[in-house]
Amino acid sequence: MSVITLKKPVRIISSASVVGRHEHAGPLGGLFDFWDADDAFGMDTWEHAEAEMQRMALTFALNKYGADDRAIDAVFAGDLMNQCTSSSYGLLPFDIPYFGLYGACSTAVEGILLASLLIDGGHFSRIASVVSSHNCTAERQYRTPIEYGSLRAQTSQWTVTGAGAVILADGGDGAKVEKLLPGRTFDLGINDPADMGAAMAPAAADTLSRYFRETGTLPRDVGKIVTGDLGFRGYEMMVELMHREGYDVTNNYTDCGMLIYNREKADVHSGGSGCGCSAVVFASHFLRELNEGRLDSMLLIGTGALMSPLTVAQGDSIPAVAHLAKVVR
Amino acid sequence: MKTTKEEYKKLAKDNTPRSPVLRDCVFAFLFGGAICSVGQALLGLFKALGAEEETAKTLVPCTLIFITVWLTGFGIFDRIARYAGAGTLVPITGFANAVVSPAIDNKAEGWVPGVGTKIFSVAGPVILFGTLASVVWGVVYYVMTCVMK
Amino acid sequence: MEVITSYLITFAVGGALCVIAQLLIDLTKLTPARILVAYVVSGVALTAVGVYEPLADFAGCGATVPLTGFGYALAKGVEKAVDEKGLIGALTGGLTATAAGIATALVFGYIVALIFRARPKEQIK
């Protein structure tokens, strides 16, 4: 698969982000559309809370655009729960054709990529892409009970409580999706579920180096290179892998997992992770930078670790995927 | 991709941020030692209150479990354990926390399939392998006593 | 003076057992659940070879409160039951000796689960 240049750039006409209290307390806290003080969003279970976050994120994105759900042709949604229930239950109130996606933490970019292609193909004119993750639902499904006491590994990351929604369209105002590069699944043998940054970095480096090779461009030709949730650990690995591929990315490369929390004050070890991490940082921070003219172009790379608690228990190593979208002002 | 699986595994291993082993061990020693000393104090207290030696020895772990269960309920235990590490894990407190935390966590899935099964998620293996080892030892001990006679 | 010394011994032995587990966690990536199981089984084994009882006599709760002490209680329980009842004691002794601890954890674990709901984890250092 080679780099796809859209016939006509697809516009990101609206976006919204909903987060929990730790994300609100972070450096980007003021940029999010809504935050909840106890991470429950008025619900009785964490799973319901995450579904509610998706509903709120899409509602806010629709309201900002000034449309109701009839204006949207399809919604692509995903999360980290078994069978993507946060998405299906959360988006139940909307009368929009629904497609559930699973790309682990790469789902935010997977949704943007697929939506852009379908709009470019002409069958759809407006598609919403919504993803979420919740720290408590992820802890329950992937790690330990919430009140279980343990020391966390230095490479471990903190699953972001957040939902992000973007609405893509064949016209209108907003940042433009210009180029796309779908990722290949990649497994370089990391099998520690507390070290996902290292497990995902090879997929991200593969996608990014292919992009540069095929387009004949260099890291300096783009405003920012942003990965989804490699965290501080994955950032180091990514820089080294890109160096081995012959590219120096240190000048303009960053990762959403490094931006969302204040590492000095918060005990988050290697940074943030989860579908919500790249989704809310892109929807609140980077889209604003693009739309307000502080950033010309960016490569957004969604990174996903494709393991389940079952494969981890069976000792399999962790495959990963990374999708790339070039978004310009 | 120019980096092979073997090269990458080595790269990832060599660059793994080190755990602060010394700090972790100091905390584990202090918290673990303190919990055991509390147990010792409780033992003295129960004896002073007139309990027999065996009863007092049984009451000590029960009391530590009782305290841990409530600390877990109030959301305090996991905050201590984040620093104490093995210091709270290895004493009977770690077992108690492993029993109650999944029980609280799985209320929404119902009393039987949720709480009832998940309460054993960590305690189950401990009881299983402990019982297994003790039965094996019991049989060996029986054979030994027969041979001795 | 004697009391202080005995507390120091309890503290040191209990702390040392925790440090061994901490080293296993930091250096071998052994998960906490595996460590708990390993400690209980080691407790049974060390009692069987006659090492743990002297340690328990020496350090008191420093040896009985860590989970190796749970294994010690299991092993002492089967020994006592086998002495009294013969081979059937191998089946009854372990759980009988540890029944109080297990029942406390289950009963109060259940009661606390009735009362509380989980709170999101804290991030503050």
C-alpha cells in the first residue's frame, strides 16, 4: 500500500472532546469541551460512564457544527472494551448508520482515514468519527481491580479518560485531510503488557519511514509529527528506530501521551495511552493550532497495540499497527 | 524496516528505564516490617486481654485482614501500596486486598457471577496451590511417621 | 530491653521477607499474584524441611504475618491433623488451620463490597 493523496482534501468541520478530572488537571486542561469531577459522568458503572462520554462528544461536535444527526451519513466509532460496547451503547441515541472499529489506540486515526476515503469516494458527504477510553474500564479489563494495590512499572502508561469526536465533510471550513497512509501490523517481539510504548514504536516507525520514502520528503518538510500514545518510553524507541531508518525526527516530533499529563506532578510513569489520548489531544489542541494558523501541517500517527488479556496470558508477543494522516491548515 | 526482531528486543531491553530498586526495597522493608510489628503488638494485646496463645495467634491475621478490608473499601490501601510495593503485598494484607478489591470492582456484574466469582480471582490461586502443597506435605508426613514407627 | 529486641527482630525478618519479594518484582517482572502463590508454597516447603518453625519461634509475627506464614500455618495444620487422625488429616489439616483467616477475608470482603464502590485511581505523586 502506498501513500494515498485524496482527490479533494476532506475537511474536518467540527470536533469535540470530553475528559476526566486528571486530564482536566493536565497542561491542556483548559482546551477540552467538558470534564467530569469524579470520572463517572453521572452514571452508575464505569462502562456506562465511557458510553456517556461518547454520546457527549458527538453531541458537542454536532452542536458546534450546528446540525442534528440527520446531517451525518455515517459514524465510525471505537474504544478498548470487548466488542466495542462503549461505542455501540453510547451512540445508540443517534439515528446515524453505525460502523464499529477496533484498532486499539490507533482507532482515532483509523476512523479519520476510513471516513476520508469514503468521502473521497463520493458515497458519503459527512462522516463522524468518535473514539473513547476510560481509565477505570481499561484497568478492569486489562489490568487489575481498581482498588487493588500495586507498584506500577516504569514503562507503564496511564489510560486516558477521554472521548474525542470529529466530523469530516466534503466541503466547508476547517483543517484539511490531505494524504493518508494505512499501517501494516507489526510485531518485534515485545510481550510485556506494561511496555506498550516499546511494542508500538516499530509500527509507527515503519509507517512514518515509508511515508518519507514514498513522498521523497523529510521530517523538516512538515510542521509537526505527532504519534498517538507511545509515551516517553515509546518516544525514545521511535527516535532511535527512525534514526536507523536514516531520518532525524528530534526537531518536530512529539507524542500525545507526553502532552496530556504534567509528568512532574502526576504519577503517570511513561505518560498517557488509550484511544482517548490521541483523540482528545488532536481534537482540542492540534486542530486548534491548525485552525488558528499556528501550525501549517502535521502528520498524525495513531498507534495501537493489538493484544488482549487472553493473548497476554498465553504469552504471545504484542502486535501493533500505526495509521498516518497528513492534516494541513 | 531495517531493525530486526533480535536487534529491537535488545534495544528495548537496554533502554528500559530502571526501577528505583533501592528506594522500592527501602519502602518494602519499612512498610513490611511495620505491619509485622503491628501484628506482634496485637498478639501481645490479645494475650494481655486474656486470650489463649493459639487463639491470640489466630486473631492476629484476622485483625490485619479486617483492617485491610476497610482500608481498601475507603480507597486508602491502593494509595499506600503504590509506594509500599511488596511491603503491603507480602504480609497477609496483600492477600486481603486481593480478595476485597475484585469484590468491590465487580458489583455491577451481580452478586453471584460478579462478586462471587471475582472475589477468588487472586485468593483462589493462593488457596489452591497452598492447599495442594499442604496435602502433598501431609501425605509425605504420614508416610514418614509410619516409617519412623 | 528484651521487648525492644524482639520487636526489632520481628521488624527485620518481616521487612526482609518483603524485600526479597520486591527484588523479584523489580528484577524478574514476576507478577504480584505469582509472588503470593510462590510465597505460600515456599512457606509449606520450608516448614516441611524444618526451617520455618525455628524462624517463626525466633521472629514471631515477622515470620507468621507474611504469606510464607500462611504456608507455615497450612503445613503445621496438616502435621497436627495427621498426628491425630492419620492419613485423612492430610486433607483436613491445612484448610482447618487457615479457616479463620480465609473466612475473615471472604466475609468482610463481601460486607465491604456491599457498602463501597470503587474510586478512580489517584495520580498525584
